[in-house]
Amino acid sequence: MSDYPVLRPEPRIDVDGTRLRQGGCSCGAVRFTLRGEPLKVGICHCTECRKATGAVAMAYADWPRDAFTVTGEVRTHRGRSFCPVCGSRLFHPAESEDTVEILLGALDEAPSDLRPTREGWIIRRQPWLAPVSGASQFDRDPD
């Protein structure tokens, strides 16, 4: 254990008092801003999310579409948007929905204040991963 305190930057707040979060791709060609708090925060263990992210699970949060702005060119494949320059996965814009699903790893600051409240596809969760304490558990899709 270190004697040094963990330094976390102060949250960004808009002039009207709304929480702002920013993120983007690894090369900086795509940037996005989120206003306010997410509607839901979760983790998905399905095969599709694992393969699409290259990770054992995907951490995500949904924001209202009108709380999301993006600059730069993105490409979309099977509903997943990514930077065409560096390939970073960023978000899932649903054309017919009023929300956007952000991959939490695309945020500039670690999303330590965004605790998952749901875990989907736990039948595919790796046995060495513990369930998120307090999160609802779903064998498959929670919706």
C-alpha cells in the first residue's frame, strides 16, 4: 500500500451545473462529450461483445442521445461505431432509439464513479470473475 494519496481530477461541470464527461479514440480523430448522468451502467459477457472488444467483458453506459455530441468521422459495422483511423471502438448509436451506448473504456478519465448496476450474459462470465456486488444478474440480455 502506498503512502501517496490517489489523485483524481475534479469532475468537469458545465456552466449550468451539469456533469460533463469526454472521451474519444486512441489517436484523437474522434471525440465525444456526454452531459449529465447515464441512464444505466452495465457489463456484458456475451460472445459478441467479447469478440468485438477483445476483452473478457464489455463495460458500458447508456446516455440519452440528446446528451451526446461527437466530432470527427466514425464508421459503423453491425451497429458499432469506431474510428476509421485507429480502429478504436467507441459507442453504439441505435438509429431507432433515443439512447447511445458508450464503451466505458473510451472515456478520457477512468469511470470509477460509474458503478455497474446490471450484468448480462452471466452464463458466459469467466469463472475467475466475481459478480459485481449489488448488480442485477441476468443469464442473457437484461432488456
